Amino acid sequence: MILYCVPSTGIHGGIKVAYQFVDLLGRAGACAAVATPDGRASGWFRSLAPVVRRDAALARLADDDIVMFSLPHDYDELRASGRRLVFHCQGTDPLIDPILRDPDVLVLTCWEEAATYVRAVAGREPVEVGIAVADAFHYRGEEKDALATLAMPRRGREIARGLAASEPRLALVEVDGLDECEVAALMRRAGVYLATAEDEWFGLPALEAMAAGCLVFSVPVRGGMEYLVDGVTCHVGSIGHLEQQIARLLDPAWADHWRAMRHAAMARALGYRLDAQLPRVRALVERLGPPARRPLRTPAATR
Amino acid sequence: MRLLVAIPSRGLDGLLAICLDHARRALDSLDGRAEGRIVVVDNASEVPYVAADHPLADHLLRFDAHRSFSEACNAAAATVPSDLLLFLNNDVLLHERALGGMLDVLADPLVAIVGARLIFPEGTIQHCGVVFDERGPYHDRWGERTRIVPRIARDLQCVTGAAMLVRTTVWSELGGFDEAYPYGFEDVDLCLRSRQLGYRITCAQDVDSIHFQSTTPGRHAFEHASLAVFQERWAGRFAVDSDPRGIRA
């Protein structure tokens, strides 16, 4: 059994990635569940993952069952449980450094910069399992409003407003508190996405927007540079650089550039489909061995 | 492999006889893959069933006072030893090849529960899997023409107890249907509990069986009480895997 511990049901990318990973583990033939502190499930994205209460499930694990986590704050408690730990590295906050240096913890990485970070900090080779964009985000031929411009305001709200103002015809929509399907539907109909979280560890929304056929304008980030290729799949750079590009958005002379960029972005995002990630997850399940394919013991069996 | 078919039933003698006929033919078509025995639970029919009227049933249990669907199924499951349990409503007419398709899916040892694709007599989907939105479970593709609904088996959180094949080992591990449910949602509860242990659930989609749905008199009287039990136990504790607005993930 693989128990993936998450801290809450809140709207945070890491939570969604955890459920998505448990779904993939199931498709790869593993027995896996999400464990939350109170047994409640997140409802803001689509998933098939079973959800269990963390303390009760931990108590029922066999010695060689597997506990996954991605929040560094969980490390001490989970290590004390004595189970096999797997760290799903979704960011590169220095708080994770002790985990990366623990030889008893298997480290998985979602993206290239994280793998590089693991090698630099701990001198070890992580298991690269990749990351995926939910199918809902991939463009399906909807009519797009070229002026509709989306941004997620929790980080970089003023940057988004400033960038949108550099082309007054753009209509900025600040996206927050919506469920995944609603966000995906908006992205598939919008023309532009502004990624404004500076130094983001890993900005999944920019990749989702690329899948949805948006033109992406991104401030520099730490993670995600493998798909954010300036001038090819998006524009990424300083505010001034982005303003300069946005000013050309509606210039007919640049229409071919934008069309080519949109297509390149969608093509790049296709490499991040769930089906594309599945072989890596299958290999992980193989590596984890029989305990990954063994159901959780029932209380009766535990006795 | 020993397959026990459990059919709780109340009244509707004629329908039960046709249900038994279809179930027996589905068992016979397995060509030795499983040895089937059929248990009918007479759940306080006004006129008790007579064994001679239902020769296709191997066992006949009788409750003089009406009990819940869960109690009837649990009693049937305990009648004779089995490896697999098929719970079948008396208004389901199994397609001859339905059981074979369900057994095929069980080749994966982690699949613990398999549902059947069920249609209404007019050819629309009654059941091809149960999905969940924020409010709770509902039948996926309900009422759509069966010919336009894909026949690809996929993982599900739940299938209907109207025609549900369960590994007896997992059934025993879970303690059977929870008898706190008066009538309804005990199947959803069982499925969710089995998935929490890591087991998989799917629905065999290759053939259509007929389900008239909710034909037992008085059945709806208990649904609200069952829903209340379900909400108390599971509200907010299941993943959301579909969207009734049609924005499918």
C-alpha cells in the first residue's frame, strides 16, 4: 500500500499534484490512497483517488508499506512512523534539504530543475517521475477570445495589472477560488495567460495555459524553464521585455509569430499528458516492489 | 471457482422467475469457469415463495419480517461457501454473456468489485458506472442511448449493487454490506470502503443487461434514511471524479 500524505484540502497546486499522482499510481497497478488529517477529500479538481484519515491509515500500515509526502513539514512525523518514505519533490525550498540528504528516503522529482537541485544538495540521483497537465486543460477547438487575459492574482497581482495595461484592449480576468474544470474552461477560451509569480518553484498553471492554447507571458521562474522557452513556446523575461511583446499582440504584422507560438506551446504541453507520464510511474511501481501492490490491512487483519 | 448468486426479492414472483432464468443461463454459459449456486432471499413477501415455483434457485431463505437490503444480502452470502458473490436485483435480466465479461475483468487480482452494464428496456443506460460530483454519487451517462456510450472498461469509485460481483475474501474483510443502511447506498459504501484498502473497481461493458430499476413495492420509503446514513459517513470524504455540467476532466 502506498499512502500519500497531504496536509489539507485547500486550493494549492501541490495538493492537486498529489491526487493526480495517486490516480496514476492506481493506473500503474499500485494500491494507493491519499491520506488527509481528517479524512476529508479535496473537491476542486477531478480525481479517482480514495481518501483515508491519516492517523488511522498510518496505524494500519505494514512495516514495508510506503508513505509518500511532498510537504517538508511532514518529514519528522512520518520518519517517526518507521515506514518506507518516498519524498515527491515538487519544489526546491531549502527546507527540503535534510530530506534529500536522508539516505532512507527515496526522492522523486517532477521536473528538471528539481532533479538538478537534488544532485547539487545531496549528491544523489533522484527518480524522475515527471508531472502532467489534467486532460481538461488541453485545447479542444473552442472559439477563443484573443483579448481575454487570465492571471492568478495570489502572487503578482500588480504585475498582472501592469502588464495587461500595456495593451489597453486586453480584458484582464483574475482567476481565483474556482475549481479545476472552471479554470480549464476559461483557459481554453482565453487568448492570453500572464504568469506573474516571481521565483515560482514550479508554475503548473503556465503549462496548463499552454495546453489550453493561451499565449503565455511569464516572469522568470525557478522551475518550469524546460517548457518556458522565450520566443518559442511563450515569452519569459523581465517586465519590460514582456510589455514590449504584449504591445505587439494585436499588430497584424506579428500574427504569424503568435500563431506559431500558440501551436508550439500546445505541442510542448502534449508531452505532459497523463498518458505520457504513466510509463515513468509504472517504472516507479516496479521499483517499489510487491508492497506497492498489496492492499491495506483491515483492522481485523491487523489484529 | 464457486460463484454464489444472491437475489433478495419481495413479491414480484413472475419477474423473479424470469430473472432466475436469465441468471441460470448466464451461469451455464460460463462453461465450467465457475460453479454457480443461486440463493433467493424472500424478504417478507406477502405470499411466501414456494421452492417448487422457483426450481432454478438452489436455496431459498425466508424472512417473515421485512429486513434491509444489506441484511438480506449478508444472509444470502453466508448460506454456502463461495469464492465470488454476485448480488443481483430481481428486476435485472442478465445478458447470457454478462457474467463471462465480469469474470474476465477479475483476472486482475486487485479488482475486487465488478459491475455490469445495465440498460432500461428502451435501450438507454441505467448503469455503466457510478461517478461523484461534490454532492455525491450518481449514475454516469444515465438515460443516454447505449449505442453512443463507449464500451471501454475503466476504473470507477463505485458500481451499483443491482448487479455486483465481489470477491468473497474482500467481502469478508469488509464485513459485507453495512446493515445501518435501510435500503440504498449500502453498495456505494461497500465500494468506497474497498477502495480505501487499495482495491480496484470497474464495470464490464461488453454487453447490455436489462434493469427495470426500483420495481420492489415500498422501496423508496427507505431511501431518505439511507441517504442520511451515507451523508453522515461520507460527505466530503470522496474524490470528485465527474462534473454534471458536462465539463469533463
